[in-house]
Amino acid sequence: MNRIRILDESVSNAIAAGEVVENPTSMIKELIENSLDAGSKEIKLEVWNGGLDISISDSGCGMSKEDLLLSIERHATSKILTKEDLFNIRTYGFRGEALSSIASVSKMILSSRTEDMQNGTQMNVLGGKVTNLKDTQRNVGTQIEIKDLFYNTPARKKFLRKENTEYLNIKDVFLREALANPNVKFILNIEGKESIKTSGNGIENAILEIFG
């Protein structure tokens, strides 16, 4: 049975939709929290070009081919089903808008595999439209590569800050997520250099590993 479902209209109308992708940092926050909601114990983020190009991989539950296709649809989520679920949220995200919003303004490659799948699935998405779908060899979990964020919305690019400022903001949100989830291994590489790394062995270790 698929984990991801298109929400009933009565449920999606009850959700106040907001802008998800304002800048690279807000995008990265959404992707990290999706990985955490998937039960990941290891999250690796690689960032280039001020956050316009990123790769995030996790060891979460992964997605089937059907779920992968649904994941970029608006209001498609595995986290709620009925209006009543809105009053019992136990996940970071639930609206089913993050991947849809990111996919619509970027060039994206998603690859994923669940434990019961022999092969994983790789999907290429351009501006929200699927351009390629194929089987691939990979471990259980999900990897999302984003290239040329805001390539089709140049007005948004104009409001981005300098690369160094974007990197500082990305490091800040990554550090907060790592400290809030000390039993998850976090790795952040910026322009090919390791910036933050935690072992996932509790809060005391996380503090030492981040702050020395």
C-alpha cells in the first residue's frame, strides 16, 4: 500500500497554504525535516553556489515508485489523511507542499528505495514536470539533488543575499536541526568542505562535535 496519498479537497482547503521556498535556507529546512519525518538516522547535506545547488541524502524509509511520482504533487502527503488529523500532528511537516513547491522552481533529481524494493527509482523533474523515470541501484533511503534553484523565476534570485550570508543562514538552520535531533547523524559539506558533523550519539556528543 502506498504511503503517500493525494489529500481530499475538504482537507486541503482546511490548510492555510503558505510560501514554502523563499530562499535556499527555507528549502533546506523543509528537506531536512522531511528526512527526519521519514525516520532517518543519518542525513548528509552538500551545498554549492550559495545554496542554489544542493544534494541531501538520508537513511529513512524511502519511497516506492508510485510514492515518488506523487511526492511532487501539491497536497500529496503521507502524514495526514482527514481533517481530524490536523489536531493530532506529530511530524515536522504535513501539508504536502514542500517537494511540490521546490520542484516547480528547480531542476530536481530524486532517487529512493524502500526496504522491500529490489531496486530503487530515480526521477528527473524540470519545473515541476517529470522528464525521466528509471530503476536505479541504491541503498534504502532517499536522495534529492536540486540544481539551479529559481532558474525559471529570476525575480526571486534577485532578492537572494550574498553567498557567504546564504551559507551562514544554512549553517545556522542545520546546526539547530542537529542539536534538536542529537540521536541522528548530521553531515554538512559546503563547496566540498566539511562544515558540521555529528555522530548521532546524544546531546553531549553533539555539543562537543559542533562547538568543540
